[in-house]
Amino acid sequence: MEFDLPRAGGILVAIIAIGVGGLVASGVMATQTVLMMVLPSMVIFAAVAFWLGMKYGGYRALQ
């Protein structure tokens, strides 16, 4: 399976949506807390991890 940018981005969005949906549905935290604190941190972490993964993959492809 080959990953292009839209497919990989869609998978990231789906993982974040499942995580946020699970936290909202479980009632462990207030919905406002999840949407204002957890969601942005998940998005930022996913973007950084995705960028690092792409850079590492490019490095490995050239070696």
C-alpha cells in the first residue's frame, strides 16, 4: 500500500477524531476541556510526528 499526502493526512485526521470522540463520549473530562486543550495538542503532536516521519523516510530512501 502506497501512501500519498491526502491518504496519510486522512488517516491522521481519523485517528485524532477517534481519540477525541472517545474522550468526549467517555465523560472522563469535560467536553470543553477536550476540545480546547486536548484536541489542539493532539493536532500539533500529529503534525510534528508526521513531519519528522517524512523527513526520516526521505533520509532512509537516500541511504
